[in-house]
Amino acid sequence: MSQNQKYKISNIVTENYEPFMIGDKQAGEVHWLGTTNSDGQATYSGLWRCEPMKFDYEFPGDEYIHVLAGSLLIETSAGNNYELNKGDIVCFDKGIKSVWTITSSFKKFFVIDNC
């Protein structure tokens, strides 16, 4: 890595998480790694965790997910169902409307681009 290149590093501890809100409802907690890319455009990345619950979610951008722990069922408005478990890696396109059902304590690393 040259001296001109920049990087971000984060150490995850419980105190670094904040509530993740969808409208007026809390849906888990998030730890932000970043909210912009090197060009200053909106690109969100971080860790998200949630205990079992169910909520509506519209993907705000192309979302890349790596499941670190737990299980999640995503049901899309198009009628497709996706069960995600530890180790799975998946991408969903911007604008997909879905219902998320967290079936066991869930944690993911995510990147949301094209917001």
C-alpha cells in the first residue's frame, strides 16, 4: 500500500453499536465502518446484529451480505424466499421490497452501494 492510499480500521466492541431504525421501529443494532466511498458518494458498510424479530425492509441500494452468525428468512414481494445462514454470501438489488424474519441471533457484514 503506498503512502497516498487511505484505509479504515475499526475494532468492534459492544459500546460501538447504535440502534438501527427503520422509520420509527428499531430493527437491531449497527456498527458503521463507513458511509461514503473514496469519491464521497454514499456507500454504507459495517456490521449489523439483531435478535429474533420480523420487519419490512426495502433495499436502499445494492446490498452485499456476508452472514457471520445466525439465521434469517427473507421473503420478497416478488414471492421469492431466501434462507440465509452462517457463511452465506448474497447480493440483493436496490429497491427490492421484503420481509425479514430473524429466526436466531443474527449478525452480518454488509456493504450497500448505488444508493
